[in-house]
Amino acid sequence: MSDESSVARAGRWIDRNWREMIQAKRSRLIALAVFSFAVLLMQAYRPFTQSEGGDEAIWDYIAQCILRGQLPYRDVVEIKGPGGAYISAAGIAIGRLFGVKDVLAIRGVEVLLVGLLSAVIFLIAEAFLRNRTAALLASAIPLMSDHFCEWMAGGTQSKLSMILFGMLSLLLIAKNRPFWAGFCSMLSCTCWQPGLLFTGVCVLFFSRCLTRWNDWKAAKVLLGAAVPLGLLAIYFYARGGFGDLWRWTIVFNYSVYAPRTSRSLIEAIDHLWKVMLRIFGWDLIIVFASIAGAMVFVLRQKRSRSDQTRARSDDERAQRLAVITLLLPPIIYLIFCLVNFQAGPDLIPFFPFIAIFFGAFVAVLSERLKGGEWLARAALVAVACTALGRGALYRPYSGPSVQTQMANAGEMARLLKPGDRIYVHGAAEILVLLDVPNASPYLFFDWGKDEFIAASRGLSFDSVIREIDGLKPKIVVLTRLQKVQHRAELEGWAGENYETIDLPGYKGAFLRKDHSSGR
């Protein structure tokens, strides 16, 4: 009997202290704690030593170009929206004031964005689930994935800023702020074009699925969305780059990139499933539980609609519509993925919704089961401990540290004199670490860019190569050529005019022959 009473007293003590520490605190204070936890956990993934490379290096380079006064799309070609690069450029500018290297400043910004995303997930989950423990659980779910955290630790991640602004727009829906919801939704789109789905969701919500316009809320959404879009268009037009912005973010994507990367529905589903198996592993259990949580939301809405005598106020109808609104973004994005899904990082926009609906699943169980609140708390502790454990055990998969890369870049820098140019295809990290502009705007010729560039300028691709050769870059580095249609021409040009040099970490490095004697 005494043992049972001791357990009961311990349970009451834990319950009392839990309520004092968690339930009684203001949401903003808890959100700040969530932000701090995420930022600290990200340090386990070594953001300041991770190897520089991949698509993140491309956007790091574009951020540097912005600070050099260059214009994305005109002076350096890419196909996603520019928002993430401008955020990183701001981070570099601040970092330089304190003598912080560009790469490290960018990664500091990305870590802070992860913290903000975790805090926003908590606030959204609390607003929609009305269960703080489940909301805390949701905020920790993305941090369980070592893949997710590693993607965030390697440099500018456009999909992170895209989903952060998108989730902010959903939070502002819950706060009934139509103008700012529209504003953030368009910021999401400027970071990566699929973010436009959040603008559509905001319009649907505030117009009550296009049935109510007389309160002007939907118009405020459109006005808010028009502000960042208009400023972006005016800025690029004033600098003579609007045509390039349109050509690369819209025309190239739908006329060249999408057709070349599309798969049949069966192939797309198979590819998506294989990537999910690789990225989530046993965490697919959480994904399936989140799907169950989403289904519970739908069932609850049907049940609430069947009882019209108890739910007729505008607030209650708005709450039901808001829950449906939370379902739309992942569904729309899933459709997009079935049309165009490339690799693991394309799963990033799903993570917040998996987290929230898993929280919903646990919240429903805690309501249904006797003593269910303990289940939610146990799940929160388990997820937090798993995130901490995986962070503690994490080791980078491959590649040298960024410090080693900086030392290697120093070897190349010794080959370059003032006024010498360098042309890089693919290995944007070289340009980032050297902090030098590419000799050509064309950092990549993959996925049909080579043909598109030549056709849009009325030239042959040989003429494009001759343009680059006319600049006489002293060093040429050719990597990531697998998807380049005119790969043979590029390699032939390099072989004819350059000789191979040994560059640590890169096989396709060349030194111009008329400079080789002066090494």
C-alpha cells in the first residue's frame, strides 16, 4: 500500500510541476524555449565544419554575387526563386561586420531559421490542436531526423526559407491576419516557386472557399501577396534583369526542366517511396501515424457538420475551415512531387505537417485513453531524447571539413594573380571559398540549360563556349557534367586549351596552357 501511495504522490508531483513549467507559461515563452532547443541541437550537426558543396553552395555563391552588386539570373543563372539567397546575403553582410567568414555566417543564419521553424510549428500546433504537450511534441519531430538537420547545416537551403514563410502564413491565418498571411505566403513563393500554394490556401480560407468576398479579407490577402511580388518585379525591372528572372524561374522550368525530369505516375510514386524509405527508415511509423492524425481531423469535421444545431457561429465555422486549410498544403505539395520530385531535400516541406499531424494523433490518443496525458508526455520525452541521442551520435557522411576545403582553396588562390579569371561548372563551392565571381553567368549547363541558352540567344552552343574562351579564364573546373547534353564539347574545349592540374578533391581542374609555364 505504501508503494502505491508513493507512486501516486510522485505522479501528482510530476503533474503539478509539469503544469507549472509548461501549461501555466505563456505561449511566447515556450516558443522561445523551443527556438533555443532547436538552435542548440543543431550544433550537434556541426554546421560550422560541414563540407561545402551541392546545391547549397550554388546559393551561397549567389548570395556573394548579390553583395558584389551582381543580379541573380542575369549575372548568375539559377532556376529557383531568389529569396533564400537574399536572406543569406544579409547574413554575410552582418557577419563581415564582425569578421566572420561568409560560409560560417550563412550557416549561422540557417541554424536560426531552423529554430524559428520549430517555434512556428509549436505555435501552429498549439493554435489548431489546443494541446500544448502535443504542440511541443510536434516542434521536436523534424529535429529527430539526422537527414533533415544535416540538410539545414550545409548552407543556404531555399526549401527551408520557403516552408518557414509558408508556415508563418498559416500561423497568421490562425491569428486572423489576412494581409500579413498573404505577405508571408508570397515570400514563401519568392524562395521557391511551389510556395505559391500558400497564397492559394490563404485566399481559400479568407474567402470561405471563394464564397465570401464582402468582408474584404480575401482582398487583403491578395494585397499582402502583391507587396513582395511587386517589389521583386520592380527591383529586377529597374536593374534590367526582369526578363532574365522570368526566363529562368518560369519559362525554363515549364518548357524545359519539367518535361525533362517528369516521370509516369507509377514511376513517380515508386521513386518517392524509395526516397522516403531511405530518408525516414523506421521513422516511417511516425509518417503513417501522422496520416492517421490527418484522417482524424477530417472525421471530426464531418461529425461537427452533422450537428448544425450546436455549431453555427462564424468562429466555429472558421475553426473547421482552418483545420481543413491545414490539410491542403501537404496535399497540394504531394501532387507537385508526383509531377516533379528529385531527391531527399524535396521532402523538407512535408516535415512540419508530419510533425503537426503526428501531434494530432497523439493528442487524440491522450483524449481517448485513461490517463492519456501521460502518453503525450512520454511521447514528448521519447522524441526529445531520440533527437538528442541522434545528434550526439551523428557523424558527417562524407567529405572534408569546410576548414580543409578553405585550405585547399588557398592552394588554388596561389595560382591566380590579380585580374585572372576562373570558370567553374558545377563546383560552386570553389567560387564561394575563393570569394571570386565566375567568368560566365552559366554555372551549370545541365537539364537542357545548354540548349536553352543557345536557343534563347540565337547562337550555337559552340558560340557559347567561344564566349567563355574569349574571356581566357586561367583556371577551369568542370564537374557535375552527367546531365549536360553538350558535355563532350565542354571537355573537348578544356582538353584543347588547358592542361590537367592536381587539385585536392577535384578531378576536372585545368590550367590554361599559355599560363602553365608561369606557374
